[in-house]
Amino acid sequence: MLYWLLFLKLQHYVPPFRIFRYLTFRTAFASLTALFTALIVGPLVIARLREFQIGQYIREEGPKAHQKKAGTPTMGGLLIVIAIVVPTLLWADLSNRFVWIAVGATVAFAAIGFSDDYTKVANRRNLGLTARQKLALQFATGVLVAIALIAMQTYGMYSTKLIVPFFKQFRPDLVIGTLERNPHLWPLAFLPFIAFVALVVVGSSNAVNLTDGLDGLAIGCTVIAAGALTVLTYVSGHATFATYLELQRMPQIGELTIFCGAMVGSAIGFLWYNAHPAEVFMGDVGSLALGGAIGTVAVMIKQELLLPFIGGVFVIEALSVMLQVGSYKLRKKRIFKMAPIHHHFELMGWSESKIIVRFWIASLVFALFALTTLKLR
């Protein structure tokens, strides 16, 4: 909106406004706008959540130290979503379709999380939507993202080929067969791509959701992951950097840098209120939205296979749950004292603050490694 007004419409009358054509400048402003939006609107959102008595319900089988957090305002993820979407709409080029896909996916996952949180509050217990209901809605959103990207491919603005870390030439295509020869088989041809995109986006969304168990843990890791995605998105859309790093160059993808910058600013602003001891929890409306946004951006910039490193802590948290459940079903034995793994360390005697900071450090190491792989090809 501001990009359209200040640059496209007023640059001829006010020459200094030409600075708004620069992506780095608008990304910085989007980050700052998101940060100050979260900081300024935060107290109002927290007060309103308290007014409506929207508090967190703590599961009884969890660590006993968490019981004192019962009643802390939840659904603070609404603040995160607002602080991402509004700056993006203000500073991005709204004619860019990638921006709308990212915004749409974020809002869709936020709506799923809102439904889950609202159900918990209405029922006054820590049970919202059923697992099947939640997964069905998430996969439906993931399929819609994949279909939107297929439409982008028809205009030559996207590719279904994977970029494999450490390999320059190996780029498998997720579309089966030749569509020109068998156009009537196009739904089957795109099926592997649709399934892959849905799995990445849904997996990312749930991984962040599982990590959101300690004050500031998930949102701190999100700051780091979103920062790494900001760099990756910028170089993917930059002609010189993309050529030098042998990435698939997608000119219009660079506009997503503004969305990623807004995600960084929003996460930092929310961390101000979510830091231990937390004044507000993000709830599923925040964690599902952030995870969905991270997964969607990774798919669009063709870094799906690098995502496990970008969000390394999220992956470890999700794997700990899968291993715990699988081990108990197969052997009737638990691998960890409790899953996700941050609760395991709690029961080992680690303080909450120590776990959070150490996980942040691990997240930073993973993100830095992900960035170094750009040259290791």
C-alpha cells in the first residue's frame, strides 16, 4: 500500500521517495513496523484477553512447575499475526502473487489455531479440536498452497524441481511424466508435488506448535529461523547472488523478503511479552501460523530440504514426540522422561531459563549451518 503510494505514485513529485523501490529499505521498515506494532498493541491485546478471561489451561500430567502458569492469557498469537500481515501489506508490492500466498497461508493456519484455542477456552480444558480435525484443515491448507504454486509454474514464475543441498546438478522434478504428451494426466502428474508441499507445510506448522511449551522458547527460535529465511529469500531473488551461489533465480520471489522481515520484527516484539515469566502465551493461533508461514516460505524459495536445518530445534522437538509415541506403542517403554524433549530436560532438573537459552543457541547454530550450505555445493 505505502509502496504503491510513495513510490509508484509520488516518486515523480517527490524524488527522495524513490528510495522505496529498494527491497532492503522496505524490508527494514517492515521489520520495524512489525516490532513497534507488537510492542504498542501488545498491552491492549493482553488486557483484552484478561478481560474476556481467555487463560491457559495446563495439562495435569505435565511438569508441576507449570501449574502456576494456569490462567496466563493465551491466544496472543493474534498479536503476532497482526504484526506480520499489516506491515507486509503496507510495505510489499501487492501485485506480487508470492506475497499473497504467504499471507493467505499464514492467516489460514492462524484461523485453524484460533478455532483450536477458542474450543479449549469454551470447554475450559486443555482439549481443543481433535487431531483428525486439525490435521484435515492443515492438509487442506497445504494442498491449496501447492495448487497456487502450480498455477505460478504455468506462468514460468515457479519450478517444481527440488534444490538438493551439497549437490549442484541433482535437481529432481516432483512432476511425473511429460504433460505435453499426456495433458489429460495432469492431476496425477502433480500429485507427488502436492503431497510433498502439504507434508512440508503441515510438518513445519506442527513442529513449531510442539516447541511452544516454555516461555519464549518457540518465539525465540522463530526469530532465528525467520532471520535465516530473510537472507535466503533475498539472495534467491537477487540476480548476482543467485548466480554466484548457483541458486534457481526467481526475480519475483525477492518481494517475500519483506514478509520474512515482518515475521522477524513481529517475533521480537512478541518475545518482549512472552519472555520468562511470560505475560501472554501465543497459543495455537500463533504457533500454527508461524510454522505454516515458515514452511510456506521455504517451499516458495525452493529450500524445503534445507528447512530441517533452518528450524533444527523445531525438528528435534517433533522427532522426540514421534520417537516417544512409537517406542511406547511398540515396546511399551519411553525413551524420554517426557516429550517434547524440552520437558525431558525439565524433569532432569534443568531450570526453564537454562533450557530456553540453550535451545536458542542450538537454533542459532543450525541456522548458521543452513546458511553455510549455500556455498557448499
